[in-house]
Amino acid sequence: MKQDPRPAPFLVGENPALDFLNSVAKPRSERYDWLETGPDLLDWLVATGLASESELATFRQAATAPALEEARQEIVAFRDRFRLFIEEVCGSPLTDVGHPVIAEINTTLARGPRFLQIAPAEKSDASTAQPLTLLDRHPLTEPRDLIVRIAFAAARLIAEADFRYVRNCEGPSCTLYFLDISKNHKRRWCSMEVCGNRAKAAAYRKR
């Protein structure tokens, strides 16, 4: 079995939409892409929690491969446009509600199947009077529905995140983005392991 030369996906964004952006990354000198094939896309969706293995099982069948590849190409093209959007708006309050990428996300959301369902609450507490919860379901009936899950994550980011704290890692060549949810909003690196320690070592050598 050929070993994957890529490391595990860099899930450092503190938000699934930014992890989607980081599914192609160049933290140092080498560029990695975790969406190079249809199976790659399915593996990445499971790794990020955007879909479960049981939901994706039928998409792993050989008969689905052409439709899966078509869906992957659409998702990768959207990733490129979403990156340009994030590069443009990060670091300051989001004010352009008419941005073409927002319109594209709304169009994608409108095409996906969706329904509400009453289900048991995950953590039922004897002290609460509500052991049930209302779930917003986005079923995956065909590969073209996969982008709807990603668009939903992007929509949540746009509607709920403070874009002043959406940042690009300060590593000299790092392309990774993250939502700074630290208490004092002073986060600088995608992670200490990837860029932070290297920067500290460089500063030490300089001193």
C-alpha cells in the first residue's frame, strides 16, 4: 500500500469553513491538497465532521465515481473563489453583503434538500424539561449535495463570525487561515508546531 505523502489535514481554522479553505495549504515550502480525488474529498469531509462515513458510503461505490469527480471539481472551484473572498474581507468587519460569493452561497444552499426533525437531545438532563431537540437535516442523496454541506459551513462563518478575527497565519510563507477565538485575540500562528516554534527559533537565532 502506497503511503500518503501528505500529513493529516491541518484542522487549525477553529471553523469548518476555514478548514475547508485550508484543505489546500502551503505552510512551508511544500503545497498540499487534500481534495485531489473524489475519495480524498470524502475522507476530508469525514475528518472535519462535515459528513459521517455512513452518509458517504454509497458515494464510495465505483458507479458513483464520475458524479463524485464532477462534484469535487465544483467544490475545488468554489474553494478558489472562497479564498479570494476571505483574503479580501478578513481582518475587518464584514460589510459587503452583496458580495458575489455570498450570492453564490445562497444559490447553492437553495438547491440542497433540507428538513427539520425532532430527535432526542444529545445530553438529556433530569433537570431540564426538554429531552428533545430540533435538528436541521441536510441529507446527502447524490454527490452534488456535498457542496451544500460546505456552503452551509461558509454561510455560518459569514453570518456569525467577527471577521476582524479571521486571520492568515503570520508564518512567512504560510497560507493557513484561522478564526482567532483566543481570550485576548492575540493569536498569530496556525499552530505552534507548524509555524510558531519555527518563528521563535528564528527570533532566538537573530538575537
